[in-house]
Amino acid sequence: MNGKVGFNRVWREYQYGFGSIGGEHWIGNQRIHQLTSQGWYELRVDMSDFSKKSRFAYYRIFSVGNKTSGYRLTVGEYEGNAGDSLKAHNGQSFYARDKDKNECSKLYKGGWWYDACHKSNLNGLYLKGSHSSFADGVNWLDWHGYHYSLKTTEMKIRRQ
């Protein structure tokens, strides 16, 4: 990640995806739904900070619902060393700046499975480490909190 691709996008862009596969991108909620509706999938989130430290969060179950559900997130049992900052979003629909719940997407500058508002925000602003603003960076609460934006994140899914 280098912050060249902005993630403060509208819902339709998150629906179909944006960016380039070789760099920063969102594959698209519709594609994620199509993949995860064909069987059992797991998710691994790899992340690193600006001190060259890395952590991961692994979820034994991962799926994204259809468009009618708002691309509802399902995550199961957690393992890892990053802390479980995604479980609080389990069961939430996906929101973006033009389709928002409680203004979370507008406040925290990205699309995500927000719920009052977030414990993780991997599509937030790329703020390069420590910052004074509250929770609008690329955040994973249980690792670096709300005042630190991560250097890299990757969400990887795999069929079980």
C-alpha cells in the first residue's frame, strides 16, 4: 500500500471493485459474494506497520452475503496475533459514503461493514502511522488502536 488509490468511494464502486490487481484494490463485494457462496471459505488478514512489524488475523469461516443483504459479513472463529478486531462487524451490511449507517462511512472515510462504528477500518485513509485524527486511518483497534494507520493490509480468502 502506498495511498495512491483512494478508498473513500461510493457503494457501487465497492460493489464491482476498483484499483488494479497488481497494486491497491478492492476486488468487489459482488465477486466476493459469488466466491464465498460456492462453498466454505476462510479469511486471513495480514497487516504490517511502519516499524516493519507484522500481525495476522485468521477466521475459520468467512462469507459475504448477496446484494439484497447489503453484502452482509459473516466471520467465524478467530486465531492470530493481531487481536480480533473484525468479529464486532459480524452480521453487518457493507456501507460506503453514499449508503451509510450512522454516518460511519462519512466520518471514517471508507467503505466497510460498519456497526456503531468500527473496531477495524481497513479501507480508511492511508495516514502513514501515528496520527492525531480519530479512527479514520487504516485501523485495527486490537493491534495499534485508533490513532495509528497501518502500512499494509491484505485480506486473503481460501476455500476450505
